[in-house]
Amino acid sequence: MTKSAGFWQRLLGKAKPAATPGPATVRAPESAAPSPPVLQSTSSLTHYRREAELGRGSMGTVYLATDLQTSRKVALKLLSLQREFSPEDLAEVRQRFVREARAAASLRHPDILELLDSGETGQDAWIVMELVQGQDLSAHTRVGQLLPVGQALRITSRVARALAYAHRQGVVHRDIKPANVLIDLASDTVKLSDFGIARIADGSRTRTGLVLGTPSFMSPEQLVGLRVDGRSDLYSLGVLLFQLLTGQLPHRAESMARLMFEIANEPAPDARSLRADLPESLAMVVALALEKRPELRYANGDQFADDLDAVAAQLSSLPDLADANKTGEQTPHKPMQEADGFAQTQALESSDSRHNPQLHHPRRTLT
């Protein structure tokens, strides 16, 4: 099975073997990208030849396909809307699909998986995406398979900057999780996928009554159905980073009700309680991303990325953490000296923050 297949099968759930995909697509940086056109969905499924099934899940199936007009290998995702949604909701869901597909197709960023085309067939829908090699981050969320700390920070920083770009375009992802981040370490590829898919189902009832999305990664405000903005994505990215660093989720429970209560009300543990070699500066970055109240988190992805980059620079200059950076293994905690990039900021009162009460000394942030 190819590495690309691993990404698509995790994206949708259960998997099947896949054919070998073409090479990863490399694009110019965001600043060099032309103004993207609005997706017009002028083509139809007859323009694509399906060749192999890459993955299958509750929302549909992904195929390796060929664009017959350009001979380009692509990923074709068929969304089974009529199977998943109640008849009274189907028309609204299809309208939402058209809006979200057009918004997602307008995104042009080197670290966002490109949506190439979309359309409707009968009561269902389909989207076409660029095909890239790699595997998703799910493979690196278990103890023993964790990425080196510096590498995990650099990947998370790139995702944070991709989110900052999308948020400036008015697009919120709503489903940040390891399965939606594709990486290929050999080619230094990072791709954030599935923009708009979570929004398609938002507010609609499925036939099974299931909660769509990934509750463990949802922000408190998203779980209770409040209006969300980009800061919700940054909370989810904080959960992802916590898992990449420790091999555990910050909140775990035996029931959905208990999980939702913990996410909304109980502080996440200090990452150092699960991995003692992590420096205080990094634990504070994670804690800030996981604040319960949106106004206490990072205001945008660029701020989050700036702090991650500063911590990564510190780690690379400290030989006593070299082994942890290379292997991702846990080592005894050694306090890290503050770098010049740290600056004292106004302290938050205990009543202003519901997260990490053990860190109620003056809040420090990287500049």
C-alpha cells in the first residue's frame, strides 16, 4: 500500500489498497500565487476516469482518478449526501456544499491541499483534489512513534500559518485533526486538507443522529454549538500539538457526555506532566492555545506560529535536549533558560483564566 493511500484512508475511515499515485505537486509561495478564480464546476464526472479506491468512510469514498482533459492524476471524493442526511435537510446540505466548495477552492497556499473542481450528481456531490504523496499525522500520535520535538513544532507552525491565511479569506476549517494533515518528510511536504467538509454537515441532522466531526479536537464553543471563528481552529491545532508531543489527548473520557463536559470545564494537563523533557516555554505555548475562552487564546495563526518557531529555535541551540529532538523519547526534565525572545506581559488574574491554574505566574509569551 502506498503512503498516499494511508492519508486518504485515514481521511475517510476504513481503507482499501490503492494504486501508486503520481508525485507531489509543488507550488509557488503564497505571495507569488495569482488571484484564484471562483470555482464554477463547469465539468462533470464524465471528465474523470476512476482507477482505484483509496479510502471509504461515512461521508463517502475517495478514488484515484485521471482528469481526461489534462491527463493529470487527481483524488476524486464522492460524498454520499442522501445516505447520510435526512430528506428534509438534503436540499440545505447541497446548497451549503456549493457555497463551501467555492470558498475552499479559492484558497491558494503551498500548505493547503488544492481543491480543483466540484459538482453535483443526482442528490449527491463530488469534489476533485490534487493528489500528493505522504501519510497523515495519525501515525505520529502514539508513544514510540512520535516525531522529534523540533520537527513536530515546525509542522504545526506551517499548519498555523496556513490557517492564518485561510482565516484572512474568511474560511474556517472546523475539523483540524491529525488525519487532515498530510506530510511527506522526504520532500518537506505539509498539506492541510478537507476545508469546508465539516461545515457542509454543520447544523444538519444525519440519518443516524451521529455527531459529525471529531469531538476530542473540538473547541469548547464548537461543542456547545456557538458561532466559531478562526480561534476555534487554533484550539483544535493546540490539541493536535499536545498529542504530537505526548502521545495522548488532553481530554479523554468513557462517554461522549463526560468528554464534552471535560473539554468545556476542566483544564487540560500541563504537557510536562506527561513528558518531563519538554521545556516550560513550550508547555506555555500549548496552554495558551488550549484556553477555554477564545479571547484568551492566540488571536491568529501567525502569532501561534511565531511562538512555535521561537521555541524550535531555542531547542536547536540546546545540546542537553538533542537526544529528545532526534528520537522523540522522553528524558528527565532539565529546566531551560529563558531566551531573549521571551518578554513579560500583563499577568492574567486567576478569575480570567480557566486553564492551567498551576501557571498563574505572569504570563510570558514569545515575541
